[in-house]
Amino acid sequence: MRATWWSAVLASVCVVPAAAVEPADVHGLWLTAQEDAVIAFGPCEDRVQALCAQVVWDKDAGTPKDTCGVKVARLERFASDAWRDGWAFDPRDGKKYKATVRIQEGALLLRAFVGVEVLGQTERLSRIAKLPEQPVCQPVQRTGAAS
């Protein structure tokens, strides 16, 4: 009887670990923290095992500041709950950085850095179900950052 009681106590205090993050968890539409762009993350066209990201909605669509169609990230492998070994392109400053992408508490964290990851900056994006209606990005093939 005592063993049964002790087992019940142990079972009641055990914490269920959070679900493991899967590589495809980042796929989909993500709104920037500034709510000025939506980035689509998914498999790269030329290598489906890699992760690519492209601007698919921009509040400045149709203006000279338009970034629609710009490829903003490419990461080659998924390891230790994050996409790694790739780059992120910041269209605001026109620079490419090393990068990692991970999901944490339902948000996408894109960490861009020069040198080592701990010296970088993290952009926090929120998942959205559909693109905002206006303005509309025109389907244009842009070179953006070189692959």
C-alpha cells in the first residue's frame, strides 16, 4: 500500500518536458516585431533540406523602400533545436550576417551575428495565418542577397 501511495506522489510532481522542436516548425509566415514585413520560411528551392526565408509582404510595397521578394535568410542544417550554418540578410543596412533560427515559446527567433553567436542581435517574429491585405507585394524575382 505504501509503495502505491509513493508512486502516486511521484507521478503528481513529475513535469512533462516540452515537446521537442522539429525542423519544419519554422515553416510558415512570420510577422516582424515592427509589424512592417512578413517573412515566409520554408525549404529552399535548390536544396529542400535547407531553410530559406523571403519577404512576402512589406508595408512599403510599391514604394522605393519595397523589399518584397528579397531573400533574407538561408540556413543549411538543423541541430540542437535550431537552424544553423547559414546567413541572414538585413535589407535595412544591406549587410549579410551569420545566423541561427529557433522557435521559443511560439515565437521565431532569428539571431544575426558577426563572429560568434553570443555577440549578435535577435529579431523576434510572430506567426501569422495569412498575409495582410494591403499593400500587396507584386510577384517579382529579385536577387536580394546572393546565395
